Amino acid sequence: MLVKRILLVIISLGFGVVATFGIVLAIGTTPQVYGPIYFTFTALALAIALGIWLDKFLGTKILPE
């Protein structure tokens, strides 16, 4: 169970960073211009969104039923 939870966190955070980087490039700017705080919170929001889905499909039961 612990391995699944660690895997969920790693996948979610990785997805959040990669997706945010892609979004920033798609809007035609750089992460420095976008801002480190905005980049961090955008990546965190996307990671949490994916983490909710992964929690259900991996069965880690981090979130209550």
C-alpha cells in the first residue's frame, strides 16, 4: 500500500510539472516570465487533480469514501 501511495505522489507531481511546462510554452512564454509561484501552484493543482483519479484507480484509499 505504501509503495502505491509513493508511486501516486511521484506520478502526480511529475505530471503536474510536465503539464505546467507544456501549458507555459503553449501560451508563448517562459517559466521565468510566468513566475515561480504561479508555476508551482499550477503544477500543484494539476497534480492534485490527477492524484484524485489515481487514488481511485490504484486503490490507495488516501481519500475517504
